[in-house]
Amino acid sequence: MKMNKASKLRKIIDNRIVIAVFLITLIVLSSVPAFRSAVYDGHDLKFHFGRIQAIAEGLQAGQFPVRYEANAWYGHGYVSSLFYGNVFLYIPALLYMAGLPVFRAYNIYLILVNVATILVGYYSFKGLFKDNVLALLSTGIYTLYGYRLTNLYVRTALGEYTAMIFIPLCIYGLYRIYTTEKPGFKGCLPLIIAATGLIESHVLTTEFVAMFCALFVVVNYKDTMRIIKQLLLSVALIIGINAFYIVPFVMSYTGMKLNINSTLFAESIRGEGLYISQLFHPFTLGYGYNTTWSTEHEECYRVGLLILLCFVAMIVYVIAAIAKKQKINKYFIQLTVFGLIAGWMSTVYFPWDVMLKLGGLGRIMSSVQYPWRFLSIIAVCFIIAGVYGLSQITKADHIRIATLVIVAAVAIITTGVFDYTLSFGKNVTNQTAITEWADKLYLPAGTDAEALKNTDVKLENGVQVLPVLAYDNVKVFDKTGNEISTGVSANNCLTVDTDVDASYLTVKYVEPIAWRIAELISIGFIVGMSGYYLMNRKVIGE
């Protein structure tokens, strides 16, 4: 009788309509704060409002791709687009150009991110577990995970929450290559798409996802040698597709002395880490901000009950498997270990101050800025490991479905708590970005940001100082269209000789030839891969 009921329940869960309803419900639950005619005043909101508007202004001025924010810093210009992937921001930028206020374009983008997170997550988890119940369970936990909601509505960390779309796909893509006997082009596609999404979303998230992927490759070196050709092919295609971003990023990062690569990491980031109480706190609240060496006002940086349940499920499974001397899937155990490592790295107990003394490696490690960023890695690792543990503890459909129902109820409660506490925050209805939207990360090192408020041409040491920052590739032309020679002032602005009539000068951002070649390479790779897939889709699908 139980088997019959279980079979009926399984049939219901496997129904496409039921799956669709579940996923749509997740979209609604995760998007409730975005359905209103306002945006919560998150930590990074003004920066991303500014980016959206700057991309729209760049496109309207004929700049494509947009590399330079001409109106930032009171018209002095800015280059955050060189370091901060902005491909996905063309969506809200185009909506803004179509006449929507920037806050509404932002809300639409946020909802689209939730849709993508849920669909990509379900695809990835379904690929890992080959089971709809487990896939829905994983997708629900990941979608309503407290730190992801924090990124969406408290931190308004657009790049980071966009990157979180692709982390499950990256893990599935790597797992798929390693567990397929002869992974062909189709077998490599999930990893290629995931890595591209990460690169074009958030370079810091890309950095530590790549770090754990590299660790996985080294730990499983015997398996790695079997599929080394597929891995190298994937890396080559990833670099080729993203050459249009990678080449300008590398050339700019190594060629310009900015705050981001010179003064930002002079001190340890250890004090920004989390405490044990935050890692084991059951409720993530919808307010708070970062404080150094303290848990006060950091209610938004808590792991939450859903992830704790996943961790418990994995521990119970491991203990039971050891007691029964059962074979444990090494890949899922490694994910548990990676989750624990990420958890350690997110805390004040990790020796970040020692890392800073390791020269170049320390600089790369410390570029994470805030250790709690590893909460995204913790979530994915523990969700996958925990749901796998549940799948091994019981094969009974009725128990798995009951677990799905219980977790769904818990998720609704924890999300409700988050949304309720989120309502304590302030609302923003700005239709345009504020003038001071740009941060200081990508200013030339040593720039006095306060002095940039002065937008007049002034005389200094026998030259004219223009209200334009002296970034590489920023050129000045006279009224006849000829480029004129420039210098750099004490505050890193462009200078011209006193005999030049500054009132007739034009400032343009001119991409190097190498960047244009990189753009053509990316187009070639995308077109070539698409053509190959379409021409061989029947063979690839076999």
C-alpha cells in the first residue's frame, strides 16, 4: 500500500506541470521585494545604478562595447567596466534607454536573475542527482538561501548575485566531464557556459570558484589525466569566448597603477571574517552591514537553517556509511571538505594576515576583500553534499517527498523572516543615479577624490589641467580632429600646454588594436561553436 502511494506521489512530482508550478512559486517567493515600485537601499545600490546608467550613456554615445564611463566622477571619467564584467548589465541598460526609470529596470533585471538562478539550478541539480525530487529540493534551498537573498536585497551586490546563477552549473559541468567515459563537446558545454557566466559577472567570485576547481583537479589527478584533453579544450574555449574581456582586463590591471592593484590590500582582511555564532545561526535577517572584528550589525551574514540541515544530513550519512562499511562517492565527500575549507576561509580564524605575507599569492587571496564572500561556496557545497547524503540514507520516495515538503515549509518561514526584517530598511525610488555613484577602487593610485569635484580647467606648474583622469587610452583631440600630446598632473588628471585652446578640445576613449582583435576572436569562437553545435547536434546528442 505504501509503495502504491509512493508511486502515485512520484508520478505527481515528475509531472512537468507540477515541476513548473514549484519553480514559478520559487520565482515569486524570491522576488517579492522586487515587485514593488521601489528598491531597497542596499549597500552597493548607487554603484550599480550608476553602472546601468553609464552603460546606457556609453551606448548612446556610440561606444561599443562600453569600456569607459565618461560622466563618472563629475565628468572626470572612470574605468570600472574594464575590471567589472558588464555584459549582463546591458539588459537593464537597454530597458533604461527604452524609457524605464533605472530603479524599475534594476528590479526587472533582479527578477530575471531569480528566474535564471532557478532554471539553471534545477538543470544542474537534476544533472547531478538524476531525480526530480532531489533537484527540486536542492533548487529550493539554493534559491532561498539567506546569503543569496542578502546579496539581492541587503548588499544589492549585483555582480555577485549574478555570478551565483552559474556556480551550481560549474560544479555540474566539472562533475559531468569527470564521470563521463568519453566526454565530447556536449559534455564540456555546461562547464564552458558556467565559466563564461562567472567571468562576465564577477571576477572575485570567478577567482575563488576557480581556486576550488583547481584543487578538485589536483586532488583527482588520476581521473584528471584521463580527461585532460577535454579539460584543456574547455579552458581554451573559455579563454577564446571571453577574450574580449580578459585581454583588456589583464592589460589594464598590469599596465595601470590603481587603488585596486596597489593600495587596497596593504592590510589583512582577517578582521572582516565571520564568527562561529554566525556560521551556525539559523536565521539570516534582512538588514545589517559589515563590521570589523565584531558580529554586531551583521545579521545578514548568517548561514541559516537550510544550509545547517544540509550539513547535518551529510554528517549523518557519512557516519552511517562508515558504520556500515559502505562505499562513499569520493566527489561528494570532497565537496563536503571543500565546504568546510570555504567555511574556515570565511571566518576570522583563517590566517589571512599570514596570507598577505606571501607576496603575489597573498595579494590574489586578499583580493576577496571580505571573507564572508565564501558563503556562496559554502552553500553550494553543503547543499549538493547534503542532498546526496539524503539520497543515500533513504531510497524511499515517500520519505524524500516528505523531506521536500518539510524543507519547503522551513524555507517559507526563513524567507518570511528575512522579508519581514528587510522591511525595516529604507526605500529608494531614484529614477537616475546620483552624481557620486562611482567608488574609489579603480581611481589612479594617489588620487584625491575630493578634489575631483572641481571641474574647471586650471593652471598648474605652467600647464593646463583638464577635468579628466589620465587613464590609459583616454585621448585628447583638437577641433580639427588631430590628437594632441598630454601629460599627467599631480592629481592624476590630463594636462595640455598653455597655448592649447581647451574650450575646443574633445576627449575620447580609444581602444587599442589588441582589444579589437580580442573582440574579433571572441566573436569567432562564439560563431564557430554555435555553428559546430547546430551542424552536429544529432551526433552530439547521442
